[in-house]
Amino acid sequence: MLLRHVLIAASTLLVVALSDDSSRAEDALVAAQTRPVRAAIELAPLDVLIGRLAFVGTMLVAPHHAITATVHGDYMPREAFVFKREGDLVFGGAGAELGWHIYPRRFDLQGFWFGPSALLATFTTQFGRDSSRSFTATGFAFDVGVTGGDRVVIDFAIGLQMTHLTNDSSPPDIVTLVAGGGPRPRCLLGIGLPL
């Protein structure tokens, strides 16, 4: 609990130190022109490319600070499989991500942000009629992004994630693509609605 308060205080001081009176005046001008976004729910369209359906919720919990939560389901049937060398592989799974974003604006989810996330997911693969194999991925990520939009929220970020697979005895390519294993770059896109 003490660590949480220290981290919030330190990051708030960093953001305030980086901003000056002109940025606060800019925040006031922008807030007067547009409705501030304090919470949003988004769909992650890039995730569809790897057989994932993901929803992201973000909410301001303090000035400059937001909590973000992602839930996702993964499924790729053999008919849609792009890795031909995998054969009759069926892949499925689910996971979640909990993150903390820091924004320069005090009470708005718009603009530049940065922050860490914790990752947890479980995946199952099955080759033809063989027995299934399960993999669990745990890890963390750090992202830098920008959020914009008034009626529709668009969020774009790039970052680095580090994950560990608990059963990584030669996982199939799709598992290493989706779940990772070691450091890897990531690109995030969210499109949604302000709440």
C-alpha cells in the first residue's frame, strides 16, 4: 500500500514538473472546447489479425492517473490457420492485462501517455486427435501512446513486453506469436467510445 502511494506521488511530481503554466492553460482551453474523457471502452482491432478478440476499459482514478484493464479471448481453427507447417493445429486461450497509464492532462484521457502493464494468459493447442497441451504466459509490458477523439476514442501505442511461458517445451509458432516468450515489441490500437 505504501509503495502504491509512493509511486503515485513520484509519477505525479514527474508529470507536474514536466508541465508548466502554459500546459495547464492549454488543458483549460481544450477542456472548454471539448468534453473531457474520464473513462472509455475500446475494441482492439489489430488483435483480430492473430485470432484474438480484445476489449479494453480505461478510467481515470486520480489526476494524471488511469487504470486500464484488458480481457481477451483467443481462437484460431485449423481452417483459418496461416502457419501451414503446423498442420491440424487448433489454438485457443484467454487472458487479461492490468495497466497503469500516466497522462500529462490532469482530468482527461486524451493526449500522450505512458505506463506499465501486468500480463496473464492461458493457451491450449491440439494437433489433430492428439492430446492437448496447455501454456500459461505471465509477464509485463511498458507502453508509450497517444489517445484522441471526442465522440470516438482512438488509442495508439507502441511498447515492449517481456513474457514467460510456463510450459515452453517447443511451443507451436502460434503460441510464441500470441503469447510471446522473452522480450518482444508490441503495437496496440484501440477504437471505442467515451463513457
